[in-house]
Amino acid sequence: MQAQVYLFYFLLAVAIGTLLGGIFGDRFGRKYVIWFSVLGAAPFTLLLPYADLTFTAILVVIIGLIISSAFPAILVYAQELLPKKIGMVSGLFYGFAFGMGGLGSAVLGWLADETSINYIYDICSFLPLIGIIAAFLPNMKKVGTKETNYD
């Protein structure tokens, strides 16, 4: 029962973070929001395995807000890469995100059975650092302007 409460906190924060990520992406630039999502969530996720239950509730809200803020920025960024295929890109990203989530949970469940839940908790605290590959994102040009980088 208590795990459901923490899941609710996290998912509510994810919903709010997604909305805020769209606003901040328009204001500050998509690449900055993506970088903030990667680097901003990492300290909190690395601290999470060592937190007590009260601090865990606070951390999951902060992590949910930060990490989900990149989703609208990533989606719009991908749509700009293929402007004539917006529907395809959107469907691909949603499908890929849910598919990888399902595969990841199956692999982590199997690994938890083989090792321990504490081991999985420690591994998952490092997963946001995979987002460092955002360094390879290209700079985008605005159509019809001479600007070379608006992110």
C-alpha cells in the first residue's frame, strides 16, 4: 500500500514536470531543458538509495519533476529533425519510450530475482547519467532565418 503512495507522488510530479518542461523549453531552449533534465536529476537519483522514507518522498517528487521535463523538449526536437513526418516521429517516440520501459522493467525484474532489490536500486540510481549522450545532439536552424542556434 505504501509503495502506491510513493508511485502516486512520482507520477503526479511527472505530469507536472512534463507541462513545465514544455514551458521552459519554449522559454530557455530545448537543449538547455534536456541538459537540465540529465544533470539536474543525477544528484537526487544518486542520493535516493540512501534516503529514509520521508526523504524518499521528497526525492521522488524532485526527480519526477526534473527528469520528465525533458520529454516535450525531446519530442519537439525530434519533430524538428523530420518536419514532414511529425506524426511518425511522435508515434515512434511514444512507442519507443513505452517499449523500452516494458523491456527495462522485465530485465530489472529478472536481475532482481538473480541478485537483490537493493542491487537494482543502486543500479537505477545511475541510469539518468545515460542522458549525457545528449552532447551529440545537433544544433538546429530556424526555418527562414539566419540564426544558426536557437537552443
